[in-house]
Amino acid sequence: MKKSNANRNIAASFMKVLLSGLCMLCISVQAKGQFWFDVASVSGWQAPSKESNYPAEWYGSAAVSLPINISVNQKIVAGGYYENREFKYEAEKFSLTLQGVGVPITWLIQSKDTSMIFTATVVSRMNGEHLTSDENLIQFGGAILANFRVSNNMRLKAGCYFNKEFFSDYWVPLAGIEWRINDRNLISGTFPNTARFEHRFNNSFYMGVAYKSITNSYRLAEGEGYVKILDNHVGIFADYYFTKHLVWMVEAGHTLLRETKIRNKEYTLTKKENSLLVKAGIIYRIRLDSRN
């Protein structure tokens, strides 16, 4: 019994040290202008089909991310994720399951007064019907982003994103903002990929509006064929903090300009239709504002 208690005490002490370290590291990452840092998450969504014009979609993912101090003005944020996406084509009477794994690594350099931050991210990932060692599944991409402080409550960002999609090389210019309007209202985003307005009712409950743009491609199991996905999500979200860091997230909204294309040597199947959207997830989040 004493040994068991000692082991529990050691484990508890280790967790306290780990969480304290994460808090200190994430506070240092706040210089990027972020208002929170998600250490780990499990989430998913469902988009039902509208008659037979578009397949029903189910999506689930798990992700982890960890910041590491290199020096006073340099950080590395390393992470990984897994995703599973399923489409059910009712008119064509078949289902399609797509999977992806990725390892993003971000290098952050900041000036001594944190007025300017530069980040460079590289991402290696595998996307396909089946995750194997086949080189045809591999994609490489990344982003560079410069972050400027324009006032105590606002930072602006500009940069570029690239990924070697299966349909073509994909380049996107980026522009962003992190704006603390007041103690209860925040706006953050990196356009055209994400945008978010958040209102804090209290330290346990937040609500707002979120936007997310998706461009992705997955290799079909045979040959050089691929699935191309274009989508945009707009919804109203609610975040409830069960504890200081554990968050339950729900969101209800709609898709915009959604399209899937299955393309191989024999045929091309394109579906264009929008539908309702429901999301939910559990997040381990370290907030860098009022909760700390």
C-alpha cells in the first residue's frame, strides 16, 4: 500500500511539473498573438446528405501538440494528428473511407521585445484510402508567417502556405489578425483558412462564430487517382470548461461552396451541394488570457 501511494505521489508530482512546464512554455508562445494553446484534442463532425446531390460525411480526428523552448527568443512546436473521413454516396451505392496522418513542426523566432515574430512550419503527411508505405500517399507542405504588433491589443500577420496536393501544387497567400477587443471579446484568424469571434460569458463558458476553409486531397487505393475536397464551414460554437484546461466544444452551422471530386483514369465523379453541419470535441487547452 505504501509503495502504491508513493507511486501515485510520484506520478502526481510529475504531472504537476509537466503542466507547469507547459504553462510556462505556452505563455512564451503567447508572443505569437494567440489567446490559447491546444495541447491535445479529439473531435469530429457530421454533414448529412441532401437527397442524392452530395454524399453524407462523417469525420473524426485526434491531434497533439507540444511547444519546446530552444532559447529565450526561439521555440519549436512539434505535433502530430490522425484523421478519418467517410463519405456515403447514396445514388451511386458505395462508401469511401479516407485517412490521413501528419507531423507538423513549427520554428518560431521572436524579437527581444516581441514586436515581431517569424514562424516557419513544415508538414509531412500521408493521405489515402489505406495508410501504407506507398510513396504515392506522401505530401509535403508548409507555411511562413510574419507577425507584427501594431498595438497592445492587436497583432497583424502575413505570409504564404504551400502544399503538394495530388491534384496540383497549391499556393495560398495568408493574412491574419489577433485582436483583443476588450476583456470579453476576441477576434482571431489567418485568412483564408480560419476566422473566429469569441465572447466570454464567464471563465467557464464561451460562445462565438467560427469559419474554417478546407482544401485537401487523398490518394485512391489503386493507381494515380485521387479524391479532391473543397469545403468551407461557418457555424456558431460553444466552449464549456469542465476544468481549468479541459474543454467540451460543440458547433452547429452550414457548409459553403462544398465539392468533392473522385478522379481516376476511368471516370470523374463530382458532387456539389451544401448541408447542415454538427461538430463536437474534447480539447485540452491552455488559455493565455483571463483563465490564467
